[in-house]
Amino acid sequence: MYIPRSILMLLVIIYLLFLLTVDWINASGELWYRPFIVGFLVILVASWAHRDQEQDEP
């Protein structure tokens, strides 16, 4: 089974950041938006990796 590089990268990053976001959500403070910024960065990296992958196709 072939898993595209962008999907695999997205899954690994989401798994690694899950533990951090649980702590960030449970902590009450002024930086409530921090998990959303991290999630936005994950989406940007995955879309960038997917864009590079599509250029190789004829």
C-alpha cells in the first residue's frame, strides 16, 4: 500500500504534537490560540509537501 509523502508527514506531525496540545489546552492562560497556530503550520507544511509531489507527475 502506497502512502503519499504529504499524508505520512501530516500524520507524524499530528501524532507528535498531540501530547503538547493536550497540555496547552488544559493550561488556562493568555495563549489559548497557540494550538491553532501550530495546527495552521502543520497544514502549511503538508500542503507544501503535496505541491512538490504533484510536479513530478506527467
